[in-house]
Amino acid sequence: MEILNQILEIVNSQLESDVKISLSQIEDNLIEHKMDSIIFIKIIVALEEKFNIEIPDQYLVISELATINAIHKVVLNELNKLKKN
């Protein structure tokens, strides 16, 4: 849950909206919350820096990571890969 909250914090800090996304909205399409390609890249960079991971290239498409839940799954997967190494 802590990782999910950190992801929410990162996304909310990058979105140019007065309304913050909550845990109940993790399946909302972030494009509907004004996430464009520039904000998307800022979110990716912030995630990579925060968690010391590299998001795989196949996810560097806005449609692949358009929800908090999708982002969470990828971050968890990359963190698990680090633990195994």
C-alpha cells in the first residue's frame, strides 16, 4: 500500500489539476485527468528516480500506463526484479 500511495503522490504532483486522484480512482484513465505526453514522461522519470528502477520500453506509451493501477503493477514488477538480483 505504501508504494501505491507514493505513486499517487507522484502522479498528483505532476497533474495540472486542482482535483487530486484518490485510492478509489486507481482505475480512472489519467488522460481524462489531463495527463498528456509531457506529463506522462515527467511521471515516468519521477517514478524511475523514486524507486530506482527503469520502466521497460514497452510501457513508455501513454496507453500502456493510463491508470494508477497499471503504473502500480509495472512498478511492483520492476521492484520484484531488483529483489531477485
